[in-house]
Amino acid sequence: MKEEIINTYVKKIEENQDDISSRYYLGIIYKELKMIDEAIEQFQKTKRVDEYFLQSSNMLAMCFAMKPGMQQIAIRTLKKAAETQGFSDEIKMDLRYNLGILLESTNNPKEALVQYQEIYKTDITFRDVAQRIKQLKEQMSGGASAKVTRLVPREPGDG
């Protein structure tokens, strides 16, 4: 079944090298199947297209984060995407959220807090960002430690 799905997308891409949507979804399939290098290859290609830049950067960073020793590349990928001009703060919230989680997991609570606060100033109801801010402030003041959760991908067009 997995091979059939992969082959369907591979065939679409072979027929049309510019089918960015198929490349993006093939990357997601590869990522979910833990075929990380294959996923990275697809996301590196799709991030060159403006429409897919943020989502592909997000997914690319998640793939790098899954590889041992590649967390700093994941962080740099997310930071670069979050700082890219021409996209609204609303669209960048997923990137900043995942960047915050990754920064927390690499013992950078101050930087994580900055990312969560950027989200908070745009949408205080975004996921659990208010709770994360509270937890990080407590942690940095010597209180309870923050709970780190896994990175969560968003599909293109999902608010």
C-alpha cells in the first residue's frame, strides 16, 4: 500500500517535474515513513517556490530535527523562514511555534520565549502558546519546568 502511494506521486513528478504539490505531498509521505533523506530532498525542491516556501521550510526543519546532530540546522532553517519578508505574522505562527519547541528542546528557553511571545502578540489563542509562555517564565525564574512536545506540521492553506 505504501509503495503504491509513493509510486503514484513519483509517477506524477516524472510526468511533470514542475508538479510542486505532488513533490510536497511525497515529502510528507516520506517523512511519515521515516524516509528522512528522501523527504529532505523533496522539501528542498519545493521550498524554492514562493507558494510553498514557508510550509516546505517548516517540514524541512522537522526532518532535520529528526536526524541526530542536525537540530541546529533545523533551528537555522526555521529562523530564516520566520525572518523572511513578504509573509504575514499569521502565516508564520506555525514556524515560530515549532521553532519555540525546538529551542526549548535544545535548552534555549529565552529564545523559545521570544518566539512564543511573537505568536501571542498576533493570536493569544494559538494552540497552547499562552501556557508555554507561562511555563517558560516559571522555569526561568526557578519554578516548574516546561513540557516539550513534538513539532506539528501544518498543511498548505491551513490558516
